[in-house]
Amino acid sequence: MNIDLSGKTALVTGSTQGIGYAIAEGLAASGARVAVNGRSADRVDAAVADLRKTGADVVGVAVDVSTADGVDQLLRELPAVDVLVNNLGIFGAVPAREITDEQWRYYFDVNVLAAVRLIRTYLPGMVERGWGRAIQIASDSAVVIPEEMIHYGVSKTALLAVSRGFAKDAAGTGVTVNSVIAGPTHTAGVEDFVYELVDKDLSWDDAQREFVRKHRPQSLLQRLIEPNEIANMVTYLASPLSSATTGGALRVDGGYVDSILP
């Protein structure tokens, strides 16, 4: 498959590391001009410098897209995008009955409302041009709500609904809107999370196996997914080749979700 995104501008939120960085790398390798985003200017600059070593056409936008003011600043620096990837997200383990109102609101603001605001910002331009892609990075936790972080799971369930709803809003325009259900993925943040739930004295390989065995036993891969495996799906969805795929929740979960459909 020849994926060519030449002439397209892509924004990937939360892309200074992990899944977001891998997605930015994948889109840039396919010819897109990619905007790397994060709150820290130093981390954005470092990610941009690393990606440019490969010859990629990359720019950095250091703004907090979880706020309205941040999106206003983003729009001034990046007035139009062809591919929007809402990757920004937070997670953390909290006992169910101890999740506060403030935590519920914060997770909704960052994991859901930030994506809604950016879709609302960039979708009109995509529709006017007759082509565009809006892709939300969801999670297996949207379908299999984890008891150790219900607030996170619920926010990702909402993100699936956001994608489906905006896909209907963009029907017939040449713009597609989809979610990617990412399974348990190996990132620096997930390493910290894994060690919250297993013996901290274990080596990473042993800790990973113990985590999957105890907390994600449904995984058919029986390992954590690598970020580039998520990026491969996103790069395809961002391309013209995915023109008939919209309103979907596509799984890159290693078979974790035990159902045929989400």
C-alpha cells in the first residue's frame, strides 16, 4: 500500500513522546507536514529536532490544547489542518469510590472536551475544502471499563460517541471521523502505571508479563503493544486509502476486547 500524504498538514496533540510521537513520525514518513504539540516548549523543541533528523517536515506548537485559550493560540499559529489526531489524554489509577468530582471534571476536560473543541475548530475548514480526517485515540478501557480507573474509561467511552456524532455531522462532505481503540501500549507513562500495580522490584520484562497476566489477561498478544503499531493504523486512517471508513471505532488492541464489535 502506497500511503502518500504529500501536501497535507497534520496536527497530533500530545505528541512529544509515546503514541503521539510515533503517530507524528508515521504521518511525517508518509509525506505530511506535521505539527507536534505539547505544553512544554522544551519537550516540543526536542521532539521536533529528533523528527527533523529523518528529513521530516515538522513544526512545533507548544500550547495547552485542553483549554480554550490554548486552542485560540493554536489557531493563530496553525489556522488550518487536513488531518487532526486527538491523541492527548491522561490516565491514572484511583479506587472507584475515591474519585472526586474535581477528578471526574478534569478527566472530561482533558480527554473529551479538548477533542471536541479541536474538531469544532478545524472541521469547518475540512468540510469547505472537501477533504479531511479527524481521528481520536481512544482505548480498550472505553469498552472494558477498568475498575482501577473508571473515570478514565468513561472519558474514553465518551470519545467514541464524539467521533460517531461528528462523523454524522460531516456525512457526505469528503471528511471522515474515526476513533482508534488502542490496547495496552508500551510507553514511559504506562511503565510507571504498571509499576503502581505490580512488584516494583521486578525487571521490566517480568513486570510487563505480570501486569498483562493479572490485569489484562484477555490480551491475545500476551504483551504490550508498541506505539508504532498504533501509528500504523492512524497513518492509514489519515490517508486517502481510508475514504470509505468513517464513524468507526477501529481496534488496535491485540485482541484484548473479547467481542467481534466494540
